Amino acid sequence: MSDSDDREELVERIVRLQHDLGRAWAHDRSLPVLATTLTMQQFKVVMILSLQDSAPGQQLAHQLGVGLGTVTGIVDRLVARRLVERHEDPDDRRIRRVALTPAGQTLADEVVHAGLSRFRAVLELLDTETLCTFETVMKKFTDAAMRLTGRP
């Protein structure tokens, strides 16, 4: 067996472990999503906006793969629920930008951070040496993920 085969087998074992971990935490990670009464398109808008300060409707339409009229209706309903707000683009007053309100940001944060308390509880069960090793590995893993996504 070559080093390449050993490496591929190691990667497969790690992927299986991650899959098992994902299944173990699926309930905790899913709770905020399952608790929401937003439609999938509304939920997508909230999550898209959580990754940026604001976006014009045209950009949201492109990201969702729908027309601007559809986005207008989605945003109208999110405005009514006080999860997003519209404001003028400071560089072009013809453009209306959509941004999360504090309530919308709270919802997005709950989704993104779901399961962290369980993650912390598991970390607290580990000894200090293992935590140090895990920190080193997580740093390298995060750096590689950021490079893959083009983020610094």
C-alpha cells in the first residue's frame, strides 16, 4: 500500500468521524432552523444578509435565482416581521439596500452558533494536552478552509 493509499484511507476515516459527529449534533444544530416559521426563501435572505452588511435587491435576486419582483415580496414580508430593513444606498440614491435588523441578526447568529454549547461541553471533557493538540489542528483546518473559500 502506498503513502497515497494510506493518506486516502486516513482522509476517509476522518470524513466518517465528521459524519458521525454531525449526526450526533444534528438535533442541536437544527433547532433554530426547525423553530423558525420563515419560508425557505425568507430564511435564505436572512442567511445571505448575515454574511454581508447589506445587499441591493438585484443582488439578492441573483443569489436566490429569482426575479426582482419575487425578492421584493420576500423582503416585504421580512420587513413586516422586523427582521430586515431597507435603506438608501449611500453611493446611489436610486438603489435600495436590504440589511438585517438586530432581530434578524439575532436569528442568524442563533442558526450559525447552534450547537456551540454542546461543542464546549465536549471540549471541557478533554485533557489539556488534547485541547492543545486540537487547537493546533483546528487552526490549520480553519486556515485551509479559508484558503479554499478565498477568504484571508
